[in-house]
Amino acid sequence: MPNPSIITITDLGFAYPSGSSAIFELLSATLDRGWTAILGDNSCGKTTLALLLCQYLSPTQGRISPKLSILICEYCSQSIAEQPRNLDSFANDWSRRPVAIRRTLGIADGWTYRYPTLSGGEGEASTTRLFPQPRT
């Protein structure tokens, strides 16, 4: 049975009020149930998309559904000063998708358990943007 999508992004656009152009326009995607990592080049809009998904920002066009009232969505800051609230859940999830995300990002199995002792680069890799889990 296929994994049903949990978030649908339809024709999404966003521009910062002070910006000269849109960060993205007409972005459409689906995110499946479970963990999802947002990966891309520097300054391509990963953080902006994460903030939109967690409803810290509002899109200038399009929509994200459903609303977060039925989801748990966590934005993990790029700062590694504090351990992300959902890191233990991510570390203890051994289903295919989180394991693949950890392998792709080069996150060693023990990193998430020893977060306070990680180097800056290891901590940064461990706090990538991770989304969403359905509320139970």
C-alpha cells in the first residue's frame, strides 16, 4: 500500500516584503507521512519553505494543506546551541525513510544520542529541517 501524502503544497509562492523578487513561485509538492528532509544549495529557500510549512510565515500565493492543527511540524534552527525537540524521535525511528535521511546526510547512528558533544558540523547535520509527523 502506498504511503499517503500528509501535506500538499499547491502553487505556492513567497516573497519577503523587503525583497526584490519572489523566493519561489508556483511550487507544488507532496510530503509523505513520516520524516522528510529539505535539501538544497545555499540560499535556495529551504529555510523559507520550512517556515512556511510550520506556519511561521504566510505564503503570498498558493496554499499548504492541511493546516497544522492536525500535524506536528517542527522547524529545527540552524543554530546548534540547543538540541532540537524532536531529535530523539528522529534518532529512534528505524523505518526506511529516516534511516535513508540519516545515511544521505552522513549522520552516524550515535550522533543523535551524543548531541551535546558533537562538533559544529556534526551538530549542523543533525539539526536539518525535519518534517512532519501526524498528531496521534
